Amino acid sequence: MNAPTGMAESYWIHSTGPTTYPRLDQDIDTEVAVIGGGIAGLCCAWEIAGTGRSVTVLEADRIVSGTTGYTTAKVSAQHTLVYDALRSSFGAGTARLYARSQQDAVEHLVRTAADLGIDCELERAPAYTYVTSAGETATVRAEAAAAAEAGLPASLVTETGLPFPVAAAIRVDDQVQFHPRRYLLGLAENLLRAGGTIYERTRVVGLDEGDPCRVTTEQGATVRARDVVVATHYPIFDRALLFTRLQPRRELAVAGPLDPGADPHGMYITPEENTRSVRTAPYGDGRRLLIVTGEHMRPGVGSTAAAVDRLAGWARTHFPVDSLDFHWGAQDNTTSDGLPYIGRFHPGARHVYVSTGFGGWGMTHAIMGGRLLAAELAGDPLPWARIYDPRRLHPRVETGTLLKSGLEVGRHLIGDRLAPSTFVDSAADLAPGSGAVMRRSGRRSAVYRDHDGRLHAVSAVCTHLGCVVAFNDAETSWDCPCHGSRFDIDGNVLEGPATTALERIDPDED
């Protein structure tokens, strides 16, 4: 692999300072407990605080350090090829509500950043969905018509700012790109001024949906709340069985400095070439930072390092970048009908809500979700609440996706347990910086040799539902191919739905 130069780190995290909110170490009472400190949780907490209710945010690690810290940070109502699909599956009315809710989120971000005086490098830019193949122009033409019918200022074009020709593109003006971590850290500070509280390093492990609800943490503290919002990217509680209706997806990103004269002046995405998404950001001294994402993949399947290499090669081929200073990965979940789940957690829920399933468009969905849930808790639901209700069922639309996903999970759950050891048969054969799943003392072990030669060994069985993890060779992690849980080399949880670490094993064990 010709690895990109630079660090395996998100630019958004690298360019901002750390947070130091306290760990919860005692029982507390609050009106609303929000589980998760990414964009979904923080936006929800901020909106609810604005209604006069007390809000507490509980984050397992550090706020804005998970999926939100690794996004591309496009805030657009044009979500690749969504409107023609919505119109075909659910009708023009649903497509219009979707467009209204997404554009409302774009404008709400702009207003909030201005009202709070948050410097988050917010820029207006057109958003494009393009194709380079002439055979795909009909698809783009249909999407442009559906987006315009839904109420977006969408137009069909053949000229863009990209340094290569396109066959057709949808253009939607006045969308937004920004520095997500700067915005959300500013929002968090304002949440505290509004009377909210934030606790970091406070992993939630239990939820009792009584009256009041009781949220329990890994340290043994209890939070009593009238209402609870689960905004953990992938719901950490499976009582709604949403894990059967969510498909994890992972995309990679590379970024490097670009001369302003080569800036394509817009946000671009294509479903071709296993997704390619392009935008730029301010990068000091008048330069721009080119950010290219793509290589859509299921966690734990295939070589991540090879995918990073392909993405870096594409960026270098199409843009005059001398170096790629950063590379990282982002994870999201797509629902079985393509619409997020935002609302009451399950049919019997009275005081528990969820916000998840953003399908790669978490910026607008999370901002919209915060407004939607705040209005729901205030008893004044927004017009588009019904299309995002997690309790909905669309058998005609969902059946095929559910079947495919179920077969994929079953294949990994059973097949990976029967498969032989991965890459090597003995830990002695592991090169520094590499990992493999192998049988040791009669059980599956995930073994990694660090660059100093030390072995790290943990159980290879995911603590969520028992699938076998695989080594992520670009991000040095153990990833579950079934539902997307991720663990570091010592088994600590990086991404849910798992909440329990992988069991540690003696590295010297035969």
C-alpha cells in the first residue's frame, strides 16, 4: 500500500483543543437525560434547554470525539439521490416534508451560529450530486425534477467547478459547510450557560423506563429523569430491535492542502466509484484543505488500508495536492427504508426517545432531530415528525433490505466462527503493526503486535451479539461486521452498539 502521508487523525479533532467535562460520580435528578455527546445529543440538549427544561448530557468518552468528529461536515438538503426514491416509495408529500425539514436544519444552523457568535468557519456553498457516466444522466435528471418538485432550489447542470467533466449534476444553491467541532464545542459552552450539564467518561449501561426513568452508568451512578433521549449514533439498547433495521456503513477520508486557485467552490458527491465526496475548508495562510471521502464499506469487511490507498490515489489523480496530511474513517447507519428514526423509541415508550439512522447525512438530520424532539417533548410536534417516527413500518419498502441485511449478519455470525484463522496461524508470525484473529487455547482470539513488538490479545467475540471481529489495518482497531461495534487493541469500546469491552487474554497464552 502507498499510504497517504500525514497522520491517521481527523482534521476537525486535530485543529481543536480537548474537553475536560467531569465524570458523573453521584446520583442526580434532571428533567431530561440525553445519552450521547455528538451532534445529535448536543443539538437535542440545546433545543430542549431552550424550552426551559433542565437537561443532562451523558457521554461515554469525550464530547464530539466519535462519529461527529470524523464527519465531512456538509450541511445540505440534497442527499445524493434521495428525492426520486422518496417520491416513488412514499409519495410526493413525504418528499416535500423531507425537503422542508432538511432545509430548515440548514438555515437553523446558520441562525444559531450567528446568534451565539460561534466562529465555526461557516461558509455558504452550492451542493452538487454528479455522475460522469452518460448512462446515469437519466437518474440525475429524475432526481433533479423530484428535488425541485419537493421544494428545493434544484437545477440540472452539466458544468461544475470540478477539474474533470461530468455527464450531469444536480445543483442546489446556498447550502453550508462548517467546522463541526468548533460549532458543537461552542454550543456545549452555551448549553452550560443555559443551565444544562455535561458529563464525560460516563458510559451508560442501563435504562429503566419507569416514572421517572432511571439511567445507570458504568460507575454505578443513577440519573433519574422524566424523559430520556438515546442519541448514541447506534442505539445502545436493543429493546426496540432497531439493530435489525440498521445497516452499519463506514467511509474513509483523506485531506491535504490545496492552492485556492484549484478550489472547486462547492460540495460534491457521486454514487459512482463506491462514492466520492469532495469539499474544501479554510486551512490557514490563505490555503484550503481538500477533503475527499468515499470507499463505502461494511465495518470489518475487507482491507481498510487498501481502501484508503484507493481514495488517496483518486484525490491525487484529480487534484494538485502535494501531500495528504490527514486520513480518517467515519461510521454511520442506514435504516431499512432510508429515513432516520427520530421520535419515541418503541411502540410502548412513553418517555424514551431515539435519534439515529442518519445514512451519512448526520449534520442536517441531527440538527433537525434536535428541533423535532424538543417540539415533541413540549407537546407541539413539527409537521414532519410522522415521517421520521421510529414506530413506523413500511413492509413493501423494507422487506428486501431487511432480508439482505439479515443474511449478511447470519453469514458473519455463523461463517466467521467456522472460518480458519485470519492471515496467520501463530502470534509468532505477526509482524509489528499487524493483527489477526486466530485460535489460541481453543478459542477465537484477536491478537495485535504493536510497533514495539508487544502482543495485545483479546477475545474475538463481539460483546453485542457474538459475531467475530476483524482487524482494521488502517485504523488499528477490531471491527464487528454484523452491527458495526468497534474496539481498540486492548478491547475497549470505540463505537457501539456494544457497551462492554472485549475480554482481555494473556498475550503469552498458547
